[in-house]
Amino acid sequence: MMRRFLRLTVPVLVAAVAAVAMTPAAATAAGAPGWRIVQVLPNMTVDGDTALGAADAWLSGDSCGNAQCSTDTLIVRHWDGKAWRAVTPPKAFIDSPIGQGAGPVVATSASNAWVFAYRGKDEVDYTDALHWTGKGWAAPVELDMNIASAVAPSASDVWAFGAPESSTAFAYVAHYDGKTWTQAPFPIMVTFASALSPSDIWVAGAANSQLGPSSFAIEHWNGHVWQKTPLPDLGIAAGTPAAIAGITAVAARDAWANVAVLYPPCSARPDGGAAKPSCTAPADDGVANSASDSSVNTYLLHWNGTAWTRVAFPYPGMAVTPAVSDGDGGIWLTVDVISGSSSTLWFCHFSDGRWTRTAVPKERGKQPSVVYLSWIPGTRSLWAAGTDTADNGSSILKYGP
């Protein structure tokens, strides 16, 4: 399979801890009230999702055409309120000998969706923007980018962000105005984006190619210009690997961002102190990681309409999804806690000033590696999706009453 666009630096942080198996420890709880696996899609890797309402959601992904993965097929599915129905992709994206993969999917309705499909040989050479009109697919538009994130605040306003493939620019943005696509350099490498309207868009990503407390940035679009927003001092020591790991806009005065921070294990304490049998890695808001826990911690930020402030997050581990609304004033996010050669994934919920967490349900003894989480507007329910299930495919999960 071709190289996908990495969610810049977050996988690098995990790799810096250890080579981690994605199967949870045997002692992990079997499930949690409210969350359930509703469907398993064999031989499919989910690479994007979006939810518009109780009867309108989209998934994008791809599958190997044979055991050698010498051909690939783009997978698109639409939720119509009753089932995840397959939407046949353009013919050129079925059993294609050209390496391909799915990127983000964005939509404004069941008859207006965009799927960004990676194309190339050994790695991404360009991305095709595929437009679903409700009656069929419009002609692909080739973008000279490896797209990491996208938003569609309206049918005539689509933004896509990523790395340029034949330019010396650090990062690029592509914009659709309802008629044409234009591309231009962008000041940060956007890996996460969220939009409330055409005049209220948040993006987050890398400000440079380094890993550290000054290596990430958040920008806001007010309908006229992109502006960088100041971030609080997180107290992260210089040289400590850190990266933005998600951003979500809930309302005009309510947005959330999370940062992944790597602390070395006790045998390599950043303060140079000698390791002790009972030592702990640096505490995060009063919660210390033991030597057997993940050394990747989550720092949570909240936008109140005026400034970003840090919010205490009580659990160890790395957030692998952006925080999303729960439809009732709270948020959900998924956290991966690594311990030795295994990991356990948790759905973490913040409501009425209180945090709780429940283990991601298992499929045949294994947890799917949930990396996509979407609130279903107009409800208190959510969709989640992840790969590496017992069926070597993808699982679709749902939270609801």
C-alpha cells in the first residue's frame, strides 16, 4: 500500500515510546454502556468520516484488490438513517493498478460530498478531489497536494490542507469557491481542521518541522483573513517532543484542541535525576504516569471566545481523536494508554465539570483502534470508526441512548 499522509508528528511521538502492538491488555473491560460496535467492514481501512445528522453521514476508505495489494479500490459509504450503503466510486478508482488511498471526506448533504483520494506509485504524488452530486461523480480535480484535513462549511466553500508534492513551500491550502479550485502556500502544516460556518474556521498543525512546545500553531479564519491565535504557556520543557493532536469547534465561543506530549520513561528523566524503582514520569495536573504506563500525555486546551486556556485532563495516555461535542454541553475524545507492548483505548467523556471514561468495546477479543469520532448533529449520539479489528477490517461504533 502507498504511504498515507501521517497525522504529522503524533505517530512519531508514539514510535518514540516503543514499537507498540495495538491489541489491548487481556484485563481490559469487555465494553461500556452506551458504546457498541454496530458493523464490521472486512478488508477496509477507514480514512475519513463526517456526520451531518441522524440520517446523513459519510465514510471514506480503501481496500486491497488481492493478497499482494497490487490493486486498490476506493471505498465510499453513506449512512441514510437505516444502513451504511455503498456509493460506487468512479471506475478509475476500482481495482486500480495505480497506488491509491482515501483521505478526508466532507459533505454538506446527501447530494453534496467531497472525497479526497490519494494517487501515486510508492507514495502520494497528488490527490484527486472527487465531487459527489447526488446523481453521480463529477470529473476529478487533481490537486498537487497530500491532503491531511478538509472542511466544507457550505456547498460553495471547501478548504483542503496538506503538504505540497512539487513545491518548496512548507504547506499548502486548496480552496473551492463553488466553481473552481485554487491552491496557495500556507503558513502552517495543517493536520486538523474544523468549521462552524464560512466565516468561522479553525485549523491546527505544525509551525515548523521540529517536535517541541513551539512547533505547533492554531489559526482562525474570520471570513476575510487567517490569523494565528496565541497559545498559553503549557510548561513543556524545551526539547520535549510535542505535537498538536486535534481541534474541534463546538460554538463561536467554544472550541477544543489537544496536544500530545512525550515524556521519557523513568530511566531517562528529563531533569537528569537518577531513576528509582518507584519513580514516576512528570505529573500532568496531579496525575502521574507510572513507569508501566504510556509516557505520551494529553494536554487539553479550550477556546472561550477570547483566549486559549489549559483545562486539566485527569487521565494518562495520548488522545488519538480530536475532542468532539456530545450534543449536551460536554465533549468526548478517545485516548490510547500504552503499557509495554500493548495498549488500551478509552472513550473519555467530560460533562458537567466531571470526567469519566469507558473502554472501547471489543470485537472478538480485540479493540478497534478508534481514530475517527464524530458527533451526530441534532442528537446526543456519536459515530466512531477504527481499523485493526479481529476481521482485519474496520469497525463502526455508535454511542447513543
